[in-house]
Amino acid sequence: MATFRCECGCSEIVSKEKDEDYGQYYIIVECQNCGFYWEGYYGYFE
């Protein structure tokens, strides 16, 4: 599983959408302090 936390620990989820096709959330994570950016699938819903 990919990590979505930055080294400075200040990253936040800025977008979280349900993807009905995959049954997972598609999230975008960013950090204003260090410029970290990550996007991908994380977590399942029913």
C-alpha cells in the first residue's frame, strides 16, 4: 500500500470522492509546508 503522509507530518486530505466502480475512495493529499502531493485509492465503502 502506498503511503500518503509527508515527512513533516502536516499533510491533509484535500479531496475525497467515492468511486462506485472500484468501491473505494479516491483521495488527494497535499502538504502546504513541504509541497508533498499524493493521489490514489484509499479505503473501502459498502
